[in-house]
Amino acid sequence: MPVVFRIGGLRVVIWPNDHRPAHVHVKGADGEAVFNLNCPAGPPELRDSFGFKLSDVNRIEAALADVVPMLCEEWRTIHGDY
């Protein structure tokens, strides 16, 4: 599982065999969320969340917004296109 970023104890993952549109999975002990990146400049958009509180989702979304260009480049490196 390619971890491309960390938000505290959470892992931000892009799966090599995943589908478009460009998105990341955010995994932690309490849940998982999926955010579409809206490459190349964002903003990230919540697609699914399981187990996280709304306050956690908002914090994750804000942290992802700061690094969307980098995450989009990681997606491009792994998948070749958005």
C-alpha cells in the first residue's frame, strides 16, 4: 500500500490498481475516508467516510487541501493520468 502522505497518525494512500477520477484513501484506526482530488488544483471533495467523526473529516479535508498539487503528482506518477 503506497502511503503518499500522513496526517498525524492517518495514512493517505493511492492504490496502484485503482480507478479514476484521481482520489486518495485516508486510513486510520477509527475509520477510512475517500476524497476526490479534483486535480490538478483541487479542492478535495469527500466521497465516502466510514467511522470518522465530522470534525475529523473536516480536519482531514483541510490538510489535504494544502497538498492537493503534490497528491495529484503522486497520482500521475502511479497512474499516468488524472
